[in-house]
Amino acid sequence: MLPKINNILYCTDLSKNAAFAFRYAVYLAQQTGASIHILSVLEQLPSDDRLTLQSYIYNQSGSAEFLQQRLSQAQADLQQRLADFWLSLPVEEQSLAQKIISCNVLEGNPTQAILEQADTLSCDLIVMGGHEKGWLQALLGSVAREVLKDSRVPTLIVPQPKE
């Protein structure tokens, strides 16, 4: 017998396909009674970029403020996408928004952050979108490929729709 799905970790890079993959996460939550945790991970700026940032922003608090604004902007973008998604649904389905119990934007290594969050939140399923490029390697994208390789949690990769 398969384990019950109680917690779904939906991972988004805020790409076009991410909204399509989110539909799957919501549908699966509706069918299983699971809760949804949303995660978006911003890759850390490379050390050269951080050095440049420090060179042009002379005080340390200015650099920290810039990095915090980057996270805040990603959180605002995510919240706007969620609001747009719920408004696009029929009124009787908008109550599914209650399935979302956390929505986080983190900075770090995306694969590592996804796997750590799945473990920390005791997630039973990870849902991610694939990329619209070529065949298997390009289709999955490097983060999805690494998550599939290292995850001990079942992972659903939703391919880009044709239209």
C-alpha cells in the first residue's frame, strides 16, 4: 500500500510552466486532502557579483538591503501570481486556497533547499515544472534532474504544455 499524501511541496521558479505545474499540485491536494507548501528558491549571487555589489554600494547595510529587497521582490511576485491564479478559477474552487499552509522564498542552492524543505516539512510529494526546451535532459532542467536524483520523496515533474 502506498503512503498517504498529507503534505505537498510545490516548487516554483516563477516561470510560465510553474503556473501549469501548480494546477497539478492543487488538484492533487484536492484529491488527497493534502496541504500545500510553496517554495521558490533564488540562487545565491555568485561571489563575483557579490564583490561587484560591495564595490558599488559602499556600506555593508546597503548591500544587505539590496539582497533583502531581492528576496522581498520575489515574495511579492509569488504572492501576485497566487492571487492571479485564484482569481482565474471558478468561484466554487477558490476555497482551495486554504490548502496552502506556507509560502517561502529562500536564497541558496535550489536543489539543496528543496530537499531540505521537503524533509523539514515532512512532505510526501514534491511537484515541480519541467522546462520547455528539448528532450529529456533539457526538458527536466538541472534543478529538477538533481532533485529527482537525490530525493527520497516521490517527485512529480510536470512538462510544459504544448499550447
